[in-house]
Amino acid sequence: METKTDFEMAVEKEVGESVEAIRQMPIDERRRRIENKFHQVMRIVSFFPFIGRGNVLRDQTVPHEVVESELRKAIR
């Protein structure tokens, strides 16, 4: 069993959901929940290597599965 870090516990407290639930939820579902909660459009801004959710990486398109995998790695 993993021990939660102070950071993970702080995130869970602020967001109101477990870190594991956050990791498993697709970005579009998270966006919909946040928009419904705050009644305003959420803008996701990112920088190279990912540009928005279109996932253009230089001269190639990155599949959804690759982006989800990279995102999960980044938020671990």
C-alpha cells in the first residue's frame, strides 16, 4: 500500500476527490465538472511538447492514449 505524500493529501483536501480518482478521470470529464461547478468556461493552456488538447507535436499528431499516459506520469 502506498503512503500518501503531504502534497497528495493537500490536493485531495482542496479538490474534494482522491488523487487516484483524479488520475483516472479523463481531462474532458474533469473540465466539464469544473465548468459546471464554477459556471464559467475553463481554458487549458500548455506549452511544448503538447499544444492544447489537439496534441500537435512538431510534425506529428499525438494520439489521445499517449497524452493520457503522459498526463498520468506527470501528475504522479
